[in-house]
Amino acid sequence: MTSPLTQGSLATIFGGSGFAGRYTVRKLARNGWRVRAAVRRPDLAGYLQPMGAVGQVHAVQANVRYPESLELAVNGSDLVVNFVAILAASGQQTYHSVHVDGARAVARAAKNANVKQFVHISALGADRNSPSYFGRTRALGEEAVLEEFPEAVILRPAIIFGPEDYFYNMLARLTLYSPFLPLIAGGKTRFQPIYVGDLANAVLATIQDKKHYGKIYEIGGPDIFTFRQILDCIQLWTGRRRIYVPIPLWLTKLQAIITMPFPNALRALTLDQALMFEVNNVVNEEAVLERRTLSDLGVKQQQSSLAIVPGYLEHYRVNGQFSRYIS
């Protein structure tokens, strides 16, 4: 089989310098693609270049809120993947401007440039009726993408884990300075974490078979945990014991509302993040029955958080990451 690199195939990855995007950049480069990472600050994305051969990976400037920058970024591309998203709104970076208008602009630019394949990364919980604005705008973004590029493949990953993740690292950092851990909504919300490398495998799988075009896939890992079980694991892996304090969802929402004037970096949770605890972050039964899951994309050997997360949380241990090796 001829390598995409031999064929001169070019993939443009929007958000390629982000946590999830960089793994797809590496995966595509290793599979022979030339990769163009479209990011807001290409001067800060030099670490992407060693992921491929000399000249195989490079970064270009693009911002989903400025359509003219998108046209240049997708020019000559065979594949476009959109990872751009935000967890908290700030200034002009609103949920709607990024998740809806931004997604539409990228899909439109790709269609106008005669790009062959388009993959849009959404999120589990994308639903017009979601309690969170994040979930509602994700659903509207999917609709916008399919209106502009009907053959697009949409992937809805669950909480993504990996060495640079926000979720597990944030909870582990909490054990460093807090005497207690919050059991939000009683700790009953369920999660199905997906390894970032498996998401990259899913992206690659979607572009290898046209039967996936125009479909929405829900991407979850092999294990399902309650929020309390995840906190149990965090304490085990960090070697720290903390008291659990049940916090009802209404109180979590109130705290988020009261702290609205503060910068997001100083807030425990935004209101939208608090609202996400109302819905389980797991693959829908409908997707399973309709064969729209990670396994149905051909990614059978999925990585468990139980095998990977302990390794990169070791530096949160009481006496440092090498404490278990000291007699």
C-alpha cells in the first residue's frame, strides 16, 4: 500500500497543538501524512516538529473566529480535523463563537477547498436539551458541520485522559492542598474515560473507510466509574487520604454563580461544568445498538485508565514520584 507521504497527502489539524490534537498529529505523521497544525500561536508549537521527519510537521496561524485565516490553513489539504473547543468561556472565546460558529467556519472552509475528508471532534453529552450550555453548543456545532460538510465524521469522546490531561491532574492537585475531596452530586455521576491515544486511533480509523462518512460515533473507554470511584483511585495512586464531603448539586451551582466575577483559573468549577454532573458521561445505549462506538471503528485494544493514569500521577505522591522505590 502506498504511503500517504509518498502520495503527498496533507492533513490540517485545527487545534493540533492542544492536549488531544498533538496525539493525532503524531499518529498521522507516523502513518505517512504531511501534517499542518493550524493554531492561534504557531510560535509556541515548535514541539510538534519532532513528531515527524524533517519538514513533515509544521504549524500555521489560524483562528476559528476569523474565516479568512481558515481558508489559507486548509488550502491544498486532503484531510481536515477540527479539535478546537473550550471548557470555559472567556471574553470573545464564547461557547457559541467557538463550538458553533467556529465549527461551521472550519467545515465551510474545508468544503470550499474541496477537501476530501473532514473529521469533527465533539463531546459526549452533545445534546440540544443538555442542561449545560457546553452540551447544547456542541450539538449545534455538529448540526452546523453536517450542514456545511454532509460527509463529515463526528466523534464524541468521553472525558479524555493522558499525561497532559486536565481531569485527573486537576483532581490529583486537589489532594495536595485540600483536607477534603468534594463528592459532587453524591459522587454518583458516571464516567467512561477514553485514552487520548485511542482517540487518535479513532481519527485514523474514520479516514480509512468511507462507510464511516456522515456518521456520529460515541467514543468511550473500556471502563465505567462513578465520580466517587475515580476519587478513590486518585487517593490510592497518590498515596494520600482525604475526607469526602458530599456536596449537593444545588450547592455546587450556587458556588459557581457566586464565583462568576473571578477569573476561571481561580474557580473550582464554572456553572456550566457544574451542570455537566447532572448527566452521565458514558456512551449512549443507542450508539451501542447502532454500532457507532470505538470498537465499531475497529479500535479493539482500548487502553484502561487503571493501567495508564497511575504512571503519570506518581509525582503527586506524598514523598515524590520515586518514593515507592526507596527502601
